[in-house]
Amino acid sequence: MTRAEGIIALSIVAIFALMIYDWARQGREWDAFKVAHHCHITAKVAGQAFNTITPSSNGGIAVGIGVTDEQTGWTCDDGITYFK
């Protein structure tokens, strides 16, 4: 492995580590918010599949398929329902 490849590999690992750290931090913040604001589950929304059609870079059409995550609705004492 060359020095440049090593730097690229290390950068990719660092980016993933930062993403995982941020995901965990957001989870901890949400958990603390739920407790502090007396949130309770009031809704569940199933994940859904969707299609996309966009122009492609070569002048054609690109077709894509995606899926949204299942979400839970949390109603809190501030009167707002948060979906996570």
C-alpha cells in the first residue's frame, strides 16, 4: 500500500468513526429529551418504498428505488409530536 492509499484509507475510517460517534451522540440527546419532556409513543409509521426518475449525466433517464425507515411518533409535554 502506498502512502497516499494509506492516507485515503485512514481518512475513510476516520469519517466512519465520526459518523458513528455523531449517531450515538444524537441518540443520547434524544433519550435525555424524552425523559425531560415526558414523551410517550402515540404513533407508528411503516417504512415505504418509493421510485425516483431523474435525468442522468449522459442525457438519458435514471430510475431509482428507495425505502424510508419505519418511524415512531413521540408526543411530548411541549405539545409537539416528534417522529424518530
